[in-house]
Amino acid sequence: MRVRFPSLALAALAVLIVAAVFGLRKSPTAERQAGEARTSVEASSTAIDAVARLQQRIDGGQVTLAFDRDHGYLQSVLASLNIPVSSQLLVFSKSSAQMSGISPEKPRAIYFNDDVYVGWVQEGGLELAAIDPKGGPFFYTLTQENTTTPRFERHTETCVGCHDSSEDPARLIPRLLKLSVLPTRNGTAIQAAALATTDRSPFRERWGGWYVTGTHGRQVHMGNQTFQAPATDLKSIPDFIAKLDLTPGSNITDLSGRFDTGRYLTPHSDIVALMVLGHQTHVFNLISAAEYRLKYALEDDPQGDQASLVKELGEPIVRSMLFSGEAALTDPVAGTSGYAADFVKQGPHDRRGRSLRDLDLKTRLLRYPLSYVVYSPAFDQMTAPLKAYVERRLREVLSGADTSAPFAHLSAGDREQIVAILKETKPELAP
């Protein structure tokens, strides 16, 4: 098996966890400037993300990646990065530099944990994104060629066309993307329309262009189906789907009739994994955006009003971590791959066995609505004033000192149990 990336290589490798990138690209000049900005950011610090650490272990002889004929290095990479196979998600809308190999008949597989995302296309190379605590998401590829010296190649100029949320091409703010689109029968997004998917997204608007396995009662979503383009300009995705019957794509537990599931590590594209992914990418994007915006502001005006900026940037992080505005579930949700159990067992757990990873899946995602992202290096290594603000606000809300409208969804019992878990698993954050 000898597979390399296309010659335009990575001109569009922007997307790892994205259903479609159409309409998001910058002009060549803006992309070049953003690439130069990212190159400067990466050159200023040593990468400490999980992929960089894995490469160090490979170079040092502590890890050897195994290669197999069907999936290349995929299984070995997942094992080395502690990514569960049960996290597999399948996206069939065309995206990444390998879009010619992606379709409803040959979806791209994505695997993830808290810190790393791995994409695999049949007969294609591996795409990876890893969260660096100081630099946000870094992007890599691994050529599927059996060699004694496999090497992850980092890309500093070719992924920023889509993964930059800044309006200033010289001031990069990297992000991860998880989008819902209206895919046609070949996987192309209708009129480049896309919706970012987070835990706030209405259930009905989620997962267009993705396969979804699991049950969710009367709730419907856009997954598991393609759409016919309208005869006129598309006003918006919500308007387009408002009168559509989405039930044919709902409550699907077997994808074998839609494509050859035997080519993949599992036959699943688990709904619980999709929900977890939507939450954590949103939180990490907010942290990354806050870090970069604060950095740039201080470069421009070291004597500026830092406190006001920190509040402006920190409050969205606080609210997202406490699931303020989360779209309520109206029926129970259940996955098919065993991902839910794999997710929960990661912990950490308190002496009663409780964890911030415990799932609810009846009315909301988590049983104890404080994000497990509090355990991540990205959270721990936030810039000091930003971290101090976020931690102070979390304590105010969890202690009951702030019961304002954005946090009214937290009952006294929720707060009490979250605080009890924190006291044993992250005591410095407990009020």
C-alpha cells in the first residue's frame, strides 16, 4: 500500500473534523498572509501536542508504528494516541485534499479523543489535528507508505485557509470546524451552505453530510441522507429543511445497506460521539480564540484595558463549559458503538464513582453539566489573567453566588454534585 496526497496537496487540507469547507476559503493573498502568521506562531514555541510527542517517541525508538494492508498506519496511530476505535464517525460530504475519494459510498472516517483528531480516507493518507496547549490546533499528515521511519508532516501554510476565524489575514486565530451541510448525491454541499454544529445547535439542524447511528426518539436530524438542490438561491439551511420530512434519516442503527461498512474499523458512526465532538470542539475554539485575541491586543497596546478584554473573552468560555444555552433533548439518545462507555470510563472519578464525563442523554449531554475540558492541558495552560477569570467565574456560579439567567439551568443539586466531584478530582477549581 503506497498512498500519497494529491499534487495540490494540501491546498485544501483544511478540514479534519468538518463536513464541508466550501465557501470558507480565503483569497490566495489572505491565505498566504495567514500561513505566514501561523508559521511565525509555530516557530516561536516548541510543539507539545500529542502528535509531536508521538513523533518524538518514534524517533527515540520507544514506539514503532505497525502497518497493515487494509488501513495502513491507522490502527497503530489510534492505539499510540489512545484514541478509541468506538469514536469512529463517518462523514460523506466532500472535504479535505482527498475529496475525490469521499462520497456517500466511501465516507471518510474520523476518530478522536480530547486532544487529537485522525481522519482516514480509503486508499488515502492520514490527516491529523492536535490541540497544542499554547498554539491551538496544529495540523499534520502521514503518508500511507510502509517505511521504517514514518514521519508526521506538520502543515503551517496550507490548512489556515479554512481554519482561521480571524478577519485579519495577518492575525491568525486557528479553529476546528464541525459543520452541517446539505449534501447532494455525490457529497457536494448545496450552494456552499453550512452550519457550525455545537451543543447549542437545534437537533434538527445537526449532522448534514454525516452518517449517524443511534436512536433518538421523535427528534430528527439531517444525517444519513442527501438532498436535491432547490431551483432558486438557497436562503438558509433552516429555511430549506423547515418543511422537509427528515425521518428517513433518523433512528438508523445499521449502515450496511448504504455502503460497504466492512472497509472500516467498525460499522458505526455513533450519535453520542457526534454530540461529544460538537461540545468539545466549541470549547477548544473559544479558548484558542481568547488566547490569540488577548495576545494580539497586548501586542498592539500593552497598556490597554486588559481586564475588560479578559472578561469579554472569558465569559463565553465560562458559559460554554457550563452548557449555558445547550439545546435540550426531548427524547433519550443512545449510540451503537460502545463509545458512551469508553468515554465515561476515562474519568477521573471521585470515591463515589462520579465523573464529569458521566452522560445523561435524556434531557442533556452530561449528567453533571461542567465540561470535562477542565482537565485538559489547554485549560490548565491558559494565559494567567484569562485562566484566573474563568476559574473565578466558575467558582461564583458553582457556589451559587451567581444564579443569573445564563446559569438558571443549573439546579442546586447540579452545583452541589459538581463541586463534590471537583473537590476530589480538581480541588484547586472547587469553590
